[in-house]
Amino acid sequence: MHSPKTRYLVFFQYFGTNYSGVMETLTDQPVLGVQNYLERAAQNLRPVTPIKFYVSSRTDTGVHALGNSAHLDIQRAAGKPPLPESVIVSALNYYLKPEPIRHLNVPAVQEAADSLLGTHDFSTFRSVSSEKPFKSPIKTLAQADIRPSSGFMSHHYEYRGLQFWELEFKSRSFLYRQVRRMAGALVAVGQGRLAPYRIKELLEIRDPLAYPLNTMAPAAGLFLKSVEYDEADLETEGNAAK
């Protein structure tokens, strides 16, 4: 006779980008649910019967979760005591595949970013056919920095010892998708997919079609930090409003 089942409540978090949502899907699907991976990891606890996760809250494809939860029942062989909570947590974290997080060559990113500073024709970094031909591609970039960041997700990853970084750009105005294109190119430099000198070359080419394919940063990582006015701007706006 087997030992009685023991019920556990677990809390978990995930980036939903690579999953069909949290709920279990058929294993022959190209993209699986988070539940599939949780249950696969839990089977390594060697239960008498398969472990089923009963998830508290559904999330759709691509949706992230900072604190979802599920309960599960674990039945062990006769004479074996219930597993301590710490063992459950350690086992799940050990067998779950960690999210792929790449490390950046930060000095290379800053070297490449420095070549963007100043006044340039940013045609390569504008979206193809995005704006009227008469809009000037000449922009002055006053700031292009990579710096350590606390990151709104960093406290959820303290156990992995990760350093978060942010790119910050400052200009009087930007071309359509200029920031996402600059950010994506600089990240490619940090990952070793582009050499730092290539950023200057891209500037000099002045052709949006020359921008490397599949390099533009996704919109989800873009923040408008602030809008600033100097005295001349305020006087101009005030006169225009009269």
C-alpha cells in the first residue's frame, strides 16, 4: 500500500515569450505550455503516480508572470515520508530549463555607442519608407550610454547573480524606429554578432536597406524616460499659443 498523497502549493514565474501560455498543450505541438515543463520536471521526484499541476491563473501566449501559482499532489512509495518543501523547490529549479540570457561585452557596446554621438545622417537607422522623403534624416544624438540598471525584473533573479543593463539615448528628436534600430545594433555588438566599427560604417552608408536583418530591438523593451524643455522651447511654445 502506498503512502497517502501530500498536497503542495507552489509559486512560479516565467517569461512567456517562448510558451503557448501557462496551460498544458499536446506534446506534439511546436510550442508547449509552461505546465508541460513543470510536470516534466516534477516527474524527477519519482512519484508513485504522475504529478499534475492545477494552475490557479491562465495566461495567454507570450504573457509573462511574476507570481503565478499551482497546487499538486505527490504520492510516494509505502513507508516513505512526505517530501520537504525545500526539496520540491530545489528539484523543480534544478530540472527546469533556465531562460536563455546572454551576457554582453559592455566595453564593446559603449565603444560602438560613442560613434553614434553627435550630428549625423541617421538614414540607415530609420524604418524603410516610414516617413515622408522631405523629412530630414539629420539628427543630433546627445547621449548614447550603457549603464548598470536595477531593472524592474532584477529582484526576481537575485539567485542567478545577473547584472542588468540599460541603453539610454537622448536627442531633441528621433526618426521613426531610430531608437529600436540603434539599440538592436548595439546589442548585436555586445553579443559579438557585429564588430563595433560596423556601427560607424552603417551610419556612413546612409541606407535603411543596409540595416542588418532581424536586428531591431523589440518594442517591449523600449521606455520613454522623460521629455525636457529649455527656456527657448517654452518661450516659443508660449508665443505660439497666443
